[in-house]
Amino acid sequence: MQQQSSVKEFITRHSVVLGLMGLVILASFMRFWKIDMLPPGLTATEARLGESVIGFISYGHLPAFTSSNGYSPLMVLFEVLPFKLLGATTWSLRLIPALLGVLSVLALWFWARSWFGSRIAWIAAFLLAVSPWAITISRNDSASSLVPLLVPLTLWLVTVSYRRNSVAGWVFLGSVLGLDLLAGPLGWITAGLAVVAGIYWLVTRRRLPKWSYGRGAAFAVLLVLGGIAGYLAGRLPSGIMTLPAQLGLPAGASAIGSTVVSALLMFNVRGDGSFQHNLGGEPLLNVFVGLMFVAGILVAVSRIGANRYRRLLIVFAAFFLPVCLSVTGAPDAARAAGVMPITMVVAALGISYLLGLWYSTFPINSAARVTGRAAVALLMLLTAFQGYTQYFHAWAGSTETYLAFHEEAVKASDFADKAALANPNVKRYLVVAGDELPIATYLTTAKSAQVITTSELVTLPTAPGPYEFILTSAVRDKATQALTDKFPGGKLKPYYSDFNASDIYYDYKVTK
């Protein structure tokens, strides 16, 4: 009995730490489990980011704000260590986003607790840990994977610095605001919100704040990181000029209206249709979380007189705006990454309100109160199960997923590397098309094969062999015709997908 009492006392005393450890374990499982296999290949966006990292490591090319890295030099810098350790592989591209996804759960807990208390913090952090929307973003290497961490971390540090006025808090805030500036467009919105909050505080107080070492240090750190961001922006100003076109900013009110409608429906009706970000067309929230999100919005609107609810709605609107302004692939789950942590807090408000209604209905009936908590706990466990099955079974078992991540280009590149090791004295070409080009170029940095397009194959000069041409299924017909015209007598051998046994690339050998 004494031992049981001591165990119970230990759990009670360290309940917060143990709970956070449980969240980290859960989030880590969802983000690192089978990360060497899922996602099953690469996207062109990931490959271009990888090439930027290689350019920085190998040639000292400082990253600028360009579409090739998602306008996020910070993501390039974060990826340096995995590339140093693991080289140019799919594995090295996925570790940092997964780690950022785990840290985002902790950051959300701290921010939500500082604004709404412990209950909201635990519920929101749990929802973020198991949401298939969050899992998919944090297992895909892009600038969007930074945002679910930077948004709650910035909001929490702004709150802590305002309330405690500590040197450490101000220094951390200045550092994170600088990272926001290096993180890309959604990071700029985050930093902008913090600046607006500071200006509003100054205006309402009608006097300048007292000087302190903490504020001075924060300003100095922000000035240094802001200067770095400005320097990187100045290295290639034309890169930022392409941002409106890349985002697909609409030209008229009708386009904006259509996009706003699709963005509003993405939570509960129809989400992102791209298998790179979502199980094509599935809502970004499941039925329970979606309904609680609507309830949370109503709760926040009904309590808009309170500062914390008003601030929550303002922050939600600020990060929801980029989703509404972009017509390219709307709604886009990746561009909605900034609104993701706020969405989980809003849904947590709805769940908390539901519990509050239940408790007020049965104020003294302990059995009924326990039943209500158990029902909500069961729904949240089912949410975790749904998140797991949607990503690791439905999404991972879909043919469209393998197409979206260019399985054929990845497998063909791997085959080229192995063929080069087995027989290096062959002129070897990897023939690809479209978005496969940056993927093949990234994965064949060892020069095991020269990556070319079908048009380059047509104009390729003939010379004595031997030759080996590796073709993806996307270029099979046109490339095969060109090869039989230029190098008749070669042998074409198909290779098949491990997923659905369809032919995905071919090997054409020419001995003469």
C-alpha cells in the first residue's frame, strides 16, 4: 500500500512532465514511424530544396528567397546537418520536418496554456499530435513544416515577454522573430503579427516602455537576424518578385470569392485534392474535430469581448487570409499550415465547452460527469486511430500517393546508382520528364548517370557504345521511339513497382 501511495504521489507531483513526455512519444510515433518508406518517394519541391542544400554545402551558395527553397532560407540551413551525416537521400530530407512536427506539439501546449489554461492546452496539443493534416505536413520537406512550430512558439514568447519581462524571454523572442523572417511568407505574417501587437501595446499605453537589458538584447538579436534576412533577400531580389505568380494570387473579386468558399469548406467538407498534402479531397478535420471546431468558433465569437478570444480570432483570420488569396490548388493544405495550430486550439475550445455543458447539466452527479469525460476521451482516442489509419493505411495504400511522390523517378535513380557501381564503364543516361527532372538530378549527384529529357535524347549525338538508357514510364513511348531510331537492336527491360506491380521504369541497353 505504501508503495502504491508513493507511485501515486510521484505521478501527481510530476503529472505535467509525464503528460508532456506522453505527447512527445505520441507525436514522435506519428511522425517518425516508417519515415524511411513514407512518403514513398519525392516531390519536385523537396528535390529542389535538397539541391539548394547541396549547393550551400558543396559550393558555398548562400540560400536566397526563391521558389526553389519555398522562399525559406531557414529550411535550407536547418537541413545542413542531416545532409552532412546522410548525404543526398530521401531519408535526409525527412528528419528535420518530423522533428519540427514533434516540437510544434510542445510549442502549442505552452501557447494554449498561456492563453486558455491547462485543459485547452492538453486537448489542442493532443489533436495536433494525431491530426493527419499535421502528420502529412511534418513528414514532407517544405517550408510549410516550419510554420506549425514557429506560429505557437512566437505567440507564446510574445505572451511570456509581456507578462514576465525577463531577459531570457526577450532574447528568445528576438531570436524567434528573426527565424520567422527567414522562414518564408507565413513566417513574415507571424513576425508581422508580433510587431502589430507591440505597436498596439505602445499606442494603448501612450508612453514608451522602460529600457531593459532584455529588450535591448532582443532588439540586437532581431537586428542581426533581420540583417541576415535582408542580405539574403538582396542577393537575388528577382526571386521574391516571383512570389505572387507562385502563389497564384487572384486577379479579381470573383476568383477571391470562389477561393474563400473552398477554403471555408476545407475543414469539414472537402479539403486539399493533392495527395502530396492530403488524402485527396478528404476534409482536413474528421467529423468530431470538425464539429468541435465549428463550436469553438461560435464560442470565440460569443466571447469576443474578452481579449484572449478576440486575439485568437484575429490570429486565425491573419493565417487564413493566405489560403483565401491563392487560387493555385485551392484549398492548399500546405499553405494553410499557419492556421493549423490555431484550428486545434479552436477545436479544443469547442470540446471544453461541450464538457462544460455536460457538467452544468449534471452538477452533482459524479457518475454522469465521469461518463461525459469518458465519452470525450473515447472520441479523442478514435481521433488518434483515425489519424493513424488515414495516413498509414488509406493514404499510404493509395496509388495516387505513389504517383504524387514520383515513385518511378526515385526507383529509376536508385537503379542508375546501382548500375553505375556494377558497371562504371558505360555511358549511362536517365531519361525523365517534367517534375521528375529535379528529383532525378538530386538523387544522382554521384554522376552515376546523366539526367536528360526526351528532347535532349532526340538530339543526342551517336557515338560508339556501350550505352545504357534508363527511362521512366512517363517518357516510355517517345523515348523508346527515339532510341530505336538512333540505336536499333537494343533490349528494353521493364521494372515494376513494389507497391502495385505496375511497370514504372525501363532499361534499354546498347552494346554497339
